[in-house]
Amino acid sequence: MKVNCTFEIVSPVRVSRRRMKRTMPEMKRARRPDVKLVILGDMNVGKTSLLHRYMDKKFNDTISTVGGAFYLKQWGPYNISLWDTAGREQFHGLGSMYCRGASAVILTYDVTNWQSLAELEERFLSLTDTANHDCIYSVVGNKADLTDPSNAEEDYEGGCPVHTQHYACHLIPLASPTTVSPVANREVQKEDAVALYQRILRYKALDERLSPPAERMCFETSAKTGANVDELFETLFEMVLPSILRMRSESEASPTIDLEDYGPVSSKQTKGGCC
Ligand SMILES: Nc1nc2c(ncn2[C@@H]2O[C@H](COP(=O)(O)OP(=O)(O)OP(=O)(O)O)[C@@H](O)[C@H]2O)c(=O)[nH]1
Ligand SMILES: [Mg+2]
């Protein structure tokens, strides 16, 4: 449905200063997402946790995503829609719908689970065929905290770091402490992610010399500790900025709006509903 209209928006942030009457282009900017990023990957790799960490700076309990959900992030003057998707097989078909019109896709695996990396090429890469022609791709290994020796914990009552082997801590070790050797947890090496990124470029028939380098597009993150999470999203936002500017100049010309573009957005950083 396309309509011509201008209406008044009172932004909760500005209501103390002044009520604003915006013309169409400003109203469009205030509400309509400028660009779309999608996060894909097998179930349980931490897609939702990464979005919660970035949007809310928290690592809280999650339930397995049903269908998909979107978040609207205001980044400077730009509105970026972040689409979370379900990794479960039963929702696989929805992935290509969520990727439609995407300017960046985050392909996520679990560094402690080799199969989650393999699934990206076997099951998820083809879903990105509906993304924009100039879409960028990031390969993200999450749960890096599980392979970080400094995070090692022994199974004590209350927990005591493994490097205090002489039990300096006050806790009495259990009869047979189970030491988690974090490095042994790692199943995917960084080189494996780089190799996958290069195969993605070939799949997309992109010239590697003209594409963003692997070291810029491959990340290891932890939604639990927050490691590299802001860097991941902010790097991608910077990289899609040219697409935003291009699409804005194209949309300036169109005086109509499509009300279906306006999700249930009511404040600056708003979580969309499940779609
Ligand atoms: N240690 C650790 N656990 C994590 C991390 N990220 C997510 N988890 C845990 O992994 C489990 C799955 O996390 P989700 O964010 O729900 O995974 P998902 O990819 O959204 O899963 P689906 O919605 O089913 O596709 C939860 O128990 C999280 O607490 C991380 O960085 N480190
Ligand atoms: Mg999820």
C-alpha cells in the first residue's frame, strides 16, 4: 500500500525539547530502516546472544528462536535493521526471505563445534542468494571464551581458576576436580574460517582482490564476555555506509512511502517483534 502523507512524530528522546513536525523525507529517515543486516547460522551458535550483547550489553538466557526477529538500531543518523534468524532446520526455508535485500550477512558458527562451520556452507550460504548484489559477508566464530585458557575453570564447589593448581583459593577441591582444558575445546581454527570466507567469495563470483580482505571479515567473538562484539557490528555498519548513502539518494526521489516498511517502531533503539 503506497500513500502520500506527512504526520507529526514526537520522538521520546526529544519530547522535552520540542515537538517536531517532519516533512516526508525526515519522517522517512526517522522511521524507515536505511539498511538491513542478517545473522545466519546453525542453532545454538549464539546468534541471538550476540544481538542481545550488542543491543543491550547483556548476556542473558535465551530460548531457541522461532522464525525470526528484528531489532532496529539507530547508528548516528542511520537506522539499521538487524535480523535474527532461527538455526533450526524446520525454519530453514525462511532464511532466504530474511536475506532479501540484505546489505550484510553475518555467517555464524561455534568455535567449539566443527559441524556448525560446515553447516554454513552446506545449508546457509545458498540462502544468501536473495541478498543485495553488493552485500558483504562476515564469518564469525562465537563462544571464543570457551577456548580461552584464562577463562578455564575447575569443577570446584563455587569454582576456582585452574591456574591456581596449588589451590591457593579458599575452596576445598572436589575429590576429583574435572579440569576443562579450553584449548582442547576448540574445533575450528581461524584458518578454517578464512578458507570458508574465500570459498564464499568464489561462490558469489566475487574477485578476491576487489573484496574486503578475510582478516577484516573473519571475527572470533564471545557473546558471554562481549569480546569483539561491538567491533563486529560497528565494522559492518561502516562498511555498508556507501550502500546506505546510495539507497538514500535513490529514495529521496520517491515521494511515497510504503506503510509496510514501518515496523512497530516507537523509540530510538527498538526491538521488533517476532515475524
Ligand atoms: N560460553 C558461551 N555461551 C554462549 C555464547 N553465546 C551463546 N551462548 C549460549 O549458547 C546457547 C545458544 O545461544 P543462542 O543465542 O540462543 O543461539 P542461537 O544461535 O540464537 O540459536 P537458535 O535461535 O536456536 O538458532 C545459550 O545457552 C547461550 O547462553 C558465548 O559467546 N559463550
Ligand atoms: Mg536465536
